[in-house]
Amino acid sequence: MWRFLWRSIDRFSLQYFKHVINELQKIKVVDMYNRELVVDLLQSIVEIVTYGDRQDSQIFECFMEHQVLAEFVRVLKISKNSRIEAPLLQYLSIMIQNMDSEYAIYYCLSNDYVNNIITHPYKFDVGDLAQYYISFLRSVSNKINGDTLCLLVKVHGDAVVSFPLYSEALKFTQHGEKMIQTAIRALTLNIYNVSDDMVYQFITTPPFSKYFSDLVHSLKEQCIHLDNLVHALEEMGINQRRKELLLKTDRLVDDLYYLKDILCVGESRLSNVVTQNIIDLLLVSHTASFASIKAEWWFKSISNHFSVLKASMGALFAGIFQKAEYWTLILSDNHSLSLASLFLLLTLTESQDLEDKLASMVSLSAMQHGMVMEESILVKFMPQILNALLNVLASEPPTTVQIKWHTGWFLRKLLIFQGIRLDEHNFHLFNNSFERSCICVEKELDGCWFDHIIDVLRNEWASCKTALEESSQSKDPLFLLEFTICQITDGDVTSSHVAWQRMVDVVKVFILHLQLKAFISKGEFLEKSSLDSIVVLPFDSAKNLASGLSSASFGSEVSLASGIPCRIAFSNAGTRDIYLIPCGKGNIWEIASCGETSLPQSKRGCNCHCSIGRIECKSRHCQTLVLQGKILL
């Protein structure tokens, strides 16, 4: 008979909801003694309201009838050092996040309940209250639209005079917590993406327009700090320098993407205030630093939205490009300045939204903009620009392989415009660089990793081609970090690890030259990654040797100038020291050998009677490379 007393209570019933509300209304003060009780009541209310919003409309009607949100505000006001604020904000955030009914959202944002909670005098120096507060603000911002935004602002006449959600959030823009900074930016973008003329006017006029100038000023300070850091880390090893630079650039890159998102909103007043701050605080005061790494990240980020900026920035860019200092930076012996400046120029060149004055100066396509080709400063300086790139390509360490690959990318970009070709001087410079890369590979044939050269060639072939064909839009601007880091050899230069890395770098540079040579001569890269048919014999002596051996027979006289001293064990004749001269194509090779390895160095180029033999590889997987008269299997 007493079984009914043990029946479980339905926690999501309307009757229980009224009971919880009644218990909360009885609370006259919140202190450390009843804090846990109040927290349990708040949690129960939020859980039941969330359930009722989806399953039982009577629950939410009861929520409105008893003005439960007003009770939340009252709890904040009667709290005495109970630290009830954090759980209250947490539960409110959960409730608002999980509301699906537009009717429920509209009610919660009305009657100034939310604004009163936002403007409550919290003590953020205690615990992690700031995180819960910002999470609450972000939850509210996720629910605003053109119909509900007006519930959160106070209007006098035709102007917004108060917007607590926005103004209170901006107070945390310089907070040290990364999560809070991210939430603030998400909140502001939610507001910017709601098309409301009065709100746009409110946020783009003082004092709240200062937010944008502070953001750009922060960018400026970060750029200066990063530039100083680059010069301050010269004594560090390459890996440590790269790690430090990447850590310091995270915030800078986040700021750039945030400004990009603001410009993507497409509202003219918003774009104009951002653009004007860029001009006043970043561009005008740093025109001499456009070629540094900091400017390049910035321009890469805004280049996709140049149509928004062209009206106000076109004249400024045109003035910059007319200055001799800028072109001096492009032609600088400093690879970092030269390549970074050129990257800015290519970014603008590929834009489809340049105004006529700027287009006439940097465009490589006269037909595209209806300009006379001779008016383009870029075309005027093209031979010198190509020469500067080729000098980087031909440079010796500490220039890194990555820089040379990026240089090849720049070179291809410039060559494809209007069918531009190298002049005689630059063509000669490239050939010298190509021959130098061949010599470096030849030296590696005597190294401890010579038997892996073919594998590295095969593995890096596709990577090089992909890097050269990468589009400007998809190219990560952080590649410019490589321009600030010299290649430093750590440890013993004779170690096998260092020898391996040197061999890989030499092969990668060699592949780059092969591809560029094909592009310069034929206008396209080599497609085959297979090395079966690749024969590289750059010197005339090697060509003469090939023609001489093709008709040679036993007893013929051939030059041993390119012979390789080696030792071969024969089954019937024992071991002999000979000079080996391989020549052939594909899988069939002719061998000229001479047993007189004791010849003095001065007579290495003499003609001797040699044995002529033929070897043939039957494996279809055989891959062979002849370089400078040497054979690699």
C-alpha cells in the first residue's frame, strides 16, 4: 500500500518544472551555504526548458508565464561572493545554444533580460569566469538575425546608441586566452554578417571604429616584431630558427584571415573603414618595407579581395611602383627582399580587378586591359627581373633548395606571360647554372650514397613538377619564411647523414634545372617520371665519345680522357685494373676498356688500344642515367 511513495519523479513533467521554479523564487540570497542548491535548481530549469522547446510547448509557456529569465537576473543580483555567476552563465549558454524554436529565441532575447545579464558587473579577476561569460555572448550572437538583432540594441531616433553584446565583447579583444580571442572574432563576424544599416553605422563610427584601427595597429606591431626576430635569430641553427618563426607567425596569420573575413562581408562602410586604416597605419608608414616578409603575408591575404580595395588603394600602389626604391628591392642581391617583392608584384598582376592606372604599370597582358605594352613598368624591367631570378638559381649555399624551387616557380610564371623568352645573356646564365648542377651530381657519384641517386630522382620528380605548376592562389604565403633562413650545416660535414642530405639537395636542384631547361626550350615540362631514356651529356667531348664508340671495334684507338678507373674480376683472366668508358642508350651499352691504369695523369688523354664489349640488361625495370660519361645503374 505504500508503493506509491516510491514512484520515481518525472523530471521533465510540467508539474515538476513548476516545483523547481517555486523553489528558485524562494531564494532570497545566494551565498556559499546554499550555492549548491541554487546550482541544482538552475541546471534542472535549463534541462527541462531545453526538453520542452522540442517536446512540450506547455513547458515553455510556463517558462514565459513565470518570467524565469527574470529570476536568473535576480539570482545574479542577490549573490554575495557565492561564485554563482560561472554556472549560471554556463547553463544559460547551453539553453540558448539548444533552442530551435524561433519563437523561444525571440522571447529570450526580448524584454532586456539578456542585456541585463550582459551588463551585470562581474568580477573577471576571479577564476575562469571570463571564459563562461564570453561563451554566453557567443551563444547569443549565434542566434541573432535580421529580426532579432533589434532586440539587443537601444535606438534613439534613427541611430543605435547602445549595443551591449558588441561593446562588452570588445573589452576582451586583448585577452591573453586564445579561446576567448577566437570567440570574440566569431561573435563580431556574426554581427557583421547581419545586414542592419543602423548597426553598421554604430560600429564604424567612433568610439567603436577604434576596434579596426587597433587591429591594424596590432598587425603593424607584430610585423615589426617579426622582422626584428628574423634578424635577432641569426646565431640559431636552422631548425630552431624555423620553429621560432612559425610560432611567432601564428597570431599574425590569424589576424590576416580575420580581416579577410571582414572584407568578405561585402558591406561598403565596413570595408571602407578597414581599408582606410590599412592605408593610414600599415601601408603609408611602411612603403619602404613592402618587400619584407611581413608585407607579403598581408598582401597575399587581401589579394583575393582586391576588388573591394581597388578604389582607395589603386593610386597608392601606383605611387609605390613608380618609386625607384621598390624596383631596387626586386633587383636586390638579398634573395629575401627580391623574391618577396616579386611575389607581391605577381599577386597584383594576376588580379582581375586592377584599376587602369595600376593595370598599365604591372599588367603583362596588353590585350586584357587595353594598354600599350611599353607603358608597363614590369615589362620594362623584365630582363633585369629574370636576371635576378637566374642569379638566385645559380647561387651557391647557403641558398636552400626550397628557395631555388620557389625561384623556379617565379621563373615559370614570368616566362608564360606573353611568350616571354630569355635574352642571350640570361640564356647563357641559365646554361651555366645547368652545367653547374650537372657537375654537382657528378661529384655525388663518388659519394657514399651514389647508389641511391636514381631512387631520389624518381621520388622527387613529381614533387618538383607539382611545385613548379602550383597556382598563386593556392601557394602558402608562409613559404616566404624560407627566404629568411639560411641553410646551416649542423654537425660533422663528413657524416653520412649530412652526405645524404647533400646528395638529395643536389639531385633536387638537378631535377629543377632539367624541368626548366625543357620549359625554356619547348614551353612545357617533362611529363615522364621514368628515367629509362634520360641521357645527359652536356659536353661536346661526351658527344664525340659516343659517336666514336658507335663504330669502334677491337683494337680501335679511342680517347681515355673520360675513362673511369676501376677493377674488374674475370673468371679466366683474374683481376685487372682498367679504364671504363660506357656509352649507350636504353638498356644496351658498349664498353671501351684499357688495362693500362698505370698511365700517368698527363697521358690520361692519349689514344690507346682498347677492348670493345657490349652489355645488355634484360630486366624491363632497368633504369640508367649517363652523366658526364659515367653510368649509373
